[in-house]
Amino acid sequence: MPNEFSVKIHDYLSRKIAEAEKAVACEDEHSPFYRGQLEELHWMRAWLKENVDLKDFTYY
């Protein structure tokens, strides 16, 4: 059973990634900001998977 807090963090990151991807798809003047935010969110998710998460559980 994964840590409930870790699952909530992944859910939050998933929502923020979806929002940033939608904003990048619009290609408005704020797109560079959202591209940077998207990179940071993906970096955070990768770091969590490598350093914090349980190794035998897949997050979606």
C-alpha cells in the first residue's frame, strides 16, 4: 500500500501537468512560462519516483 500523502502529491502533480499542457497547446503569450512550469513538474515527478516513492507501486 503506497503512502497516502505520496498518492496525493502525484494527483496534484498530474492536475498541474494537465493544466500546463493545456496552456502550452493554446500558444499564447504565456506559453513560455507554462513550458518552464511543465519541465519543473516533470522533474519533480521524476525526483519523487526515484527518491521517495515505493519501488513496487506505479502511479498514474
